[in-house]
Amino acid sequence: MASKTTSLSWLLLLSLAASTLLIGHSASQNERKAYIVYMGNKRDEISTSSLYTNMLQEVIGSHIGPESLLYSYKRSFHGFVVELTEQEAQKMAAMDGVVSVFPNKQNELHTTRSWDFIGFPKQVDRTTIESNIIIGVLDSGIWPEADSFSDKGFGPPPRKWKGTCKALTNFTCNNKIIGAKYYRSDGIFEEEDIKSPRDSGGHGTHVASTAAGNIVSMASLEGFGLGTARGGVPSARIAMYKVCWLNGCFDADILAAFDDAIADGVDIISISIGAIGGYLKNYFTDPIAIGAFHAMRNGILTSASAGNSGPGPATISNFSPWSLSVAASTIDRKFSTEVQLGNNKIYEGTSINTFNLKNDMYPIIYSRDAPNTTSEFDLRYCEIYSLDQNLVKGKIVLCDALSDGSGPFLAGAVGAVMQGRNPNSQTRAFPLPASYLSFENGGKILTYLNSTRSPTATILRSNESKDTLAPYIAPFSSRGPNPAAHNILKPDLAAPGVNILAAWSPISPISNVESDKRSNSYNIISGTSMACPHATALAAYIKSFHPTWSPASIRSALMTTADPMSAEKNPDAEFAYGAGNINPLKAPNPGLIYDIDALDYIKFLCAQGYNTKLLQHVTGDKSSCSKETDEKSLDLNYPSFALSTPLSNSISHVFNRTVTNVGSSTSTYKAIVTSPHGLSIKVKPSVLSFTSLKQKLSFALTIEGTIEKQIVSASLIWDDGTFQVRSPIVVYGDF
């Protein structure tokens, strides 16, 4: 994950209602910070340069010229980035067209086995169109020399491609990586940053190869995960938009990348990035939601990671109704690392430990017995400089909590043993031999330390084994409910995101700790960042069969064909996994789809309280909110059903949906409903008879009764004997 920053730069979103102005007050009012001025959809008749300059001169003074602009958004929508004082930002916000001001936030970066595990073998039906599919990845860059990105056997880029390769002497695109750009609005780079689309951190390379990497045999992390690495659509092309650096990913850069990606002609956008420490309920103060909205209007689906802030409720960070929100599920591969004590007792923890101590025993010391600080917190986490090097050098250190291991490593320790409540939630590599144990086992090791004159221990190389409980949702995966629209279920679905092996930047340590000298062309990491490109690849796979399908149609196919998951394994039920785990073989042929067009989203936004003037600036057309807009407009034609209600209250609610036939030209679907105790769920009509492809038929789903539990799950399946079109239904108490 990206490191935290104290940056207080701001982002100005320009549209139309100054009443929603949000301005921070921690900085001096005379201090200039970067702001984004967002002006909605592209308007060709406007001279953007003169318009922006006139606005700046009115706010700042006549001496200001176009050279003051840090960025200009003009390819897919309008806007610019400029440095303003807080007072100037307020003045800009009061001008005709301003909708809100919000911080230029720092965001964070939220295989061999995974594709086989979800039933997607190498030998699968593919179309020639797959090689014309372009996946735009917004991330930390890419390592172009990786075998996963070789262009051997690839023809020239598709004719629709309008992008470029913005590179210096250290980076070259090819017929696999057909486009690459980098963005840094403030122009400030860390010493280790590479000023090109090249990936110095590994994350973007991992994500891109998971989605569209070539087939590479004998890939592994120093022997772990050995097998054939491949992306879900290995024939697809990649366009990398580098927006993430060592100190994070900033809103202004994310928005600039969306602007370019849409205009460049990508087919799917993949973004494994999310806000730090919370979410924004206003879609148009969120650069990912803004970018995804304009992408949707241009026929491009945005696949976004749900976030890594779980398992608490309403922690999901990407939840706009026009994007795909992806949770992280496990695969049947797990790693365990044993700690053996001098008394021959062995305790099992988790990590990916590539080191081999050859069973040699070393002294073991408790972190609190080797202080180099008065901070109890730092000692608990074995933070950098918290340990006395003279006391820990050549020893194994027992820490009270999980860290990245850099503290013991830099202090000269031989190894580290960490402890926590849920060690199975984090399987990762450390810069030294390490294992993450439960508090119970950690306590037993501490007892041994305190009862033995010369305690010793060793840490064994990790074992790779099968996780028979998989799939289930990882504890770190962010949960619903949707914080902005309670009747839209988020996340949408789940995909493999735990212990994923994929390509890596060889200059980036596999532990992400700078002084760790181990390098590898592949790495095993976990996160919703890894789940997102699995769903991205499957969306691209569907588009290769159905090039004209809308973003909502592709999302519908992904959701209604997903494999149901177990609420017994996942107490948060649909708020953990949405419609279920992706099913690649079923997804291209869903039978029925729930489509949504741009006008439906406009009506939805009207019902949520956005006004006509604002939406006209966002869309660039004459979209309007009618007086008749009511709660029915909140009922999007979504392929899932969510209803929020006070516990024990009587429920009577009707959902209206329309499905389009994409299966058999003549077919009859019957509704199969599972209704939990306390609820009556009825569908009218209960039979849908189609006489042609693309025919649309509507139905109403009525829920009545009461609930006594916080979350109650049900489902609707439309079944014609060939296709089973499943939608989750969740009724939940107000959070």
C-alpha cells in the first residue's frame, strides 16, 4: 500500500452549485495549493485555453496567463488544474458553473492458479476480436521487458487506437503495450521515482499481467506458486496510464488519465485505486466516479477495486452505480510458516518466507526488552528505529503486532515473529525470515521466553498447501452496504485476490521494503487490487464476443452468471461478495441481461438530489430533472436487489426491472425465488416468454414481511432450462 502523506493540496470540481462547496481550513488562506476545476462534458465550440485563462484572470488578476495551468482536461471532458489560495478557490467556486471544492486527495493502491481455480483453462473458446480489445490500466506503471508483455506474434495496434507512448530513453512500447503515459500534476518527484511509465513499485505490472499478460511457463516466486502465469485475455492489448508514485496516487492525475484513456479508444478501464481513510458520497467530488461516468457515456466499462478496509460495514471505496465494484475472494492456495522453539514446540503462522535458516537455532528476544524508544506503540509494532540494534542483532524478535518487518530488518535481526487477531488475513513476504501468528500462539512463545534462561528459535521456509475452504471473501476486502445509494448493492461481485502470482518489476523488492535486495520477475501478493484485473479481463472477454454491448450489459452478464457464495463462510453475505464469485465460462452467454443507459443514470442522479443545471454541465447536453422524478428513478435496472429497512418494521416494496433476451430467440423463462423466513417475495409475471432476440420484457418483484436479522439473503433465478439468470436479493436493517 502507498505511504501516507501530509499533502494538503485541494481539488476544485467545477459544475454548478456553489452550495456544495467543500473547502478545508487547515492551511493558511494565503498559501497556494493545487485545485482541479472540473467543467463537465467536452464542448467543441468552446475555446478551452481562452476560457480557462479568462476565469483565472477574473479570480486572480489580469497578469495571469495560460502558463499557470498545471493540467488541462479537454479530450473527453472539460477542466483544468491550477494553484490557488483558499480565498481564490472560494471566489472561483462562486462563479457560474462551480459545483464543489474538494481536496486533491492522495489515494492508495488498493497468476498461475487463480484462472484455473475459477474454471478458466488455457484451452477455452476465444474470438479473433480479443486481439483488438484494449485494456486501459490506471496504476503505478509497467515493466515492458517482462515476458508477460512480449509482443511476439502480435500484429500492429487496432486501427481505433488513438493513444501514444509518452516515454523517454528508458521505456519502449510494443504491439502488446500499445500505449503508455505518466502523470504528475505538481511536478514533484521522489528520488526513487522513475519519470516515465516504467514501474518501480511492481503493483501496476502485477495488475496488468493478471488482466492481459501473455502465457509464461515455469513462473514462480523463488519456487512458490510454480506454474504457468497468464492473464485472462492474453491476446488483448494494454495501455498503461501511470498515476501512482512512491507517495501515492493523486486525484488530479487520475482524472487526467481518465481524460486520455477515453479519448485514446480503450475498451475497458481497470483501476485498482481507492480513497484513503473513507469515501465520498458525492459522485462528482470523486475523480474515479467522475472518470467512470464519462467512460460509461463513451461505452467503456470501468472495473474498480472495492478497497482493502474490511471487514467493517460500509467500508467500500468505489461504489458508483455506473462502474463495476470488485471484492477479493480466496483461491485454493495458502502459505504457512512454522516457528520452532528451543523446546521443540512448533507454532504455525502465515507468511511467504523464501529464506532458509537451515534449521539453525537463534536467540529470541521480546521487542519490549530491546527498546530504543519510549513509545510503546512503536515497540509493539517493532517500528523502524524502535529497537536497540545492540540487543537484537543476530536474534529473532517477537513483536506484539503486524508490521512490514522493516524495523527488525534494519536493526540487524535474523528474523521476526509477529502476532495478531487474524493472521490468516495477511499472507505476505517480509524482508527477513518472519511469521505472523495468532495472539494465542504468540502468547505461548512469550511464556517460553519468560520461563527460559536462554530461549532460542528458528523460522522455517514456508509451506504451500491447499485451502479446502476456498473460495471465501478475504477479511481485508471492503464491505457494503453502499454508503451513497442504499438500494444499489455493492460490491457487485468477487474475484480472486489472495495469493495471486503475476509479473513484477525486478527493481522492486518482493517485500516492498527498500533495503530488501531480493528481486524477482514474479511476485505473490493479495488485495482487491488483484481481484479487480480478474474481473477486468472477464469483462474484456465478454466484449470480445459482444463488441456492441453496453457497460451495463457486460456488468449484468458478469453478475447474473457469478457462482453463489456461502453466507456461512462469509457472515456479511452479499455485502462481502455481491452477486458471487466470477464464472468465466458462463459469463459470455448469460441468457438475459439487465441494461442501463446514460439517461437512466441521469434520472437516478435527479432522484438523488442533483439538479438540472449541474447535470447539463456534467453531460454537455440538455438533460433535465423533471418534476415527476420520484423514488422510481432510484430503482435502476440493476441485476441485483437491495432494500434497507428498520428492523422489525413491516416491509412492502416493489422493484421494477426489464430484461433483454440475448440467449435463445424463442424461450420461456420461469421465475424461481428463494424466500427466507419472515419475507414473502413474489414476481409478476412469473413467466417471461420471448419470441426474438433483443426483445425486452418487464417484471415487478415485490417484497413483504419483516426481518429480525441485520442481513437477510434471498435470490431470483430466471430459468429457461438452458440459462439460469441469477440475481441476489438482500434486505437489511439500517446501519
